[in-house]
Amino acid sequence: MNTAESPFIRSIMLYGEEGFFRLQHSFVTIIGMGGVGAYAAEALVRSGLGKIRIVDCDIIKTSDINRQLLALSTTLGLPKVVAAKERLHAINPHLIIDCCHSFFHSDTKDDLITADVHMVIDAIDSLNPKIELIKHCIDQNIPFISVMGAAGRIDPFQIHVSMLSETMNCSLARAVRRRLNKHGISAKVPVIFSEEIPCKCHADLAHQMTTEATETSGTYLRGRFRQAIPSIATLPAIFGLIAANYVITHLLQKS
């Protein structure tokens, strides 16, 4: 197939053949394939990324349909990484994909973030694994972008790419910052966050949802149940697309 017939011709027109070659030979790992991570993965693959590792321990549930790219009536009950692998391969059959139905933590980090990874997207919404991932990337000198809280927001114009030290009105970012300080980590941490104050949750519905999930779903392979929080389709997707754009820009700038 010549360049003009490539499904990525418009990307090649933008990056140039040298830049596109660089993307084709780059390896990105995404931890978390929910409302943020799946959009990031799809954008990267559609842009010409050659190799990707996707990591998530969760399955697709009915409550995911309102915001998660992989959540369909036909994918309910499937592991998120299995649904993602099928979709991403349908976009690019030549994509090299490592599909890990796994929980990221201290005992899995070395297997999931390997030395050949060029960049990492942190799309984890649990504090302890998120801290572990950020620490590991810093320790191994692996470039990364960490996504903060997208839930409860409705204004895309208050989303920013900055350093963790510059965040505001984000409880997740605040908790991450405090925890890293306790570990003595002073390195700059690039993040995507919203300065919007989260919308109030209808607590009665959140309690009902959490109770029903506990009664019908048992427990996750790892982790714990958390209070359900509101979210819409647009904001997590925008966070994910910004994360993908950050990674693409970084990879294209590498010498």
C-alpha cells in the first residue's frame, strides 16, 4: 500500500512521514480503560500509534453506558480490556496490543510498566494505585501524564494541562499532592485537571446505586467499593482526548 492509500494519510499530511514513523514505532501504556482511558486509547490508535498496552481489572456495567466508549448493550459483562482490544483492532488490524486484565499496584507495576514503554497515561480513579503509578514512572524516568477528577464537571472550558502543584478545586489532585509530599516526592507531575467546582450529587440516588452494586456485583478482583459519583459523557471523553494529544505531541517532539 502506498502512502496515498493509507488510512492514516491525513495524519501523515500533518506529522510528515518522519513524525508518523515515530508514532508507528512508539509504545504507550494506558492504565484504566474507563470513561477517560478508552477515549485516549482510541485517539492514539486512530493517530497511528504502533503499539499499546491497556490495563484494567474491571468489567463493563450498565451504569457505564452514560459515559464510557466501550460500554454498549452488547458488551455488558465483558472485561473492559477485552472490549477495547476488539475495537482497537477493528480500527487498525496491524496494531500491536497487549491486553492486561489486571489491577495496577506495587505487586504488578513491574510487569505492567516495562522498560520499553515510551509513555504512560494514568487514567486511574483510585488513590493508592494512582500514587503507586506516579511514583513508579518518576522512579523509572518514564514520561507520563496523570488525569485528575473528571466526574461532577460540566464545563469543558475549565479543563487545563498543568503541573500538580498548580491544581485547584480538585479533591483527587489535592489528595495525590498530599500523598506524594508524604513520600518526599518533589518532582513535577504533569496533570490534566478541571478547576470547576464539582456539581452536587443527588445523594439518595448515589446511595441506591452503591447499595445495588454491592448486592449484585460482589467484589472486584482488587480494590474496594467507593461511593458512586455523577458524570456525563462529554467531560471524561475530553479529558481522555487531551491526554492522547499530550502524548502524541510529546512523542513527535522526541529526537
